Amino acid sequence: MILFLDDEPDITDIYCTLMKRKYGFEVDAYNSPQAALDAVEKSPERYDVMIVDYQMPEMDGLSFSQKIRENNKETKIMICTGDPACVPAKEAYEANVFSILKKPLRTDEMAEKIQAARGMQ
């Protein structure tokens, strides 16, 4: 199961629908980092891949990733951003971020990264 987190509902709706219809992925969408953290806390083994927006008003994607890593070392996390250079490499490494995806997202690239992440588990 994939967790997709972006603070813009239109983004989550579009990409989750495309990932479900085009690739058959099971995806849960969240627009709030706290709601996503609550869902992970309730079912820690539910998600094998997380796709997380870097810039969100409530919490940035790296902070979210670090919170996930406190209790979950296995889930593959991908950060999405319009400017990959703005993601601090050291913090991404420390949060064990699997990949950084450039916005606008390409569903074929996401699908390839998801499959690669799942192949590593």
C-alpha cells in the first residue's frame, strides 16, 4: 500500500487516481502530515512506500520522514519538490529518503520508482 501526502487536495486526487487506474496501485491519500502520521501510528505495517511533498505548511517532508523513521525503518520514502536542490542532502540521507521526485510529477517515473523501492524490500 502506498501513502501519498500532499497539502493540495487536487494534487492528491489527480495522482492517486492515475496511480490506481493506470498502474493498479493501492493508494491512501492524505492532505495533512498529522493525519498521515496518525494513520501510520494506527497501522505501522500498512505502507511499504510513501510519496511525500517537501513543502507543506504544517510540516515539511523531511520532518515527516524523520518522524516516520522513529518507528519504521523499512518503508521507502520519496520526497516530491519543484526544486530538488532545495532538499538538504544530509537531512535526506539521515531520514533514509529513497528518492527525490521533481514536480510536476510524471506517473511513469513514479511507477518505476515505486517498483524499484518494492524490489529492494
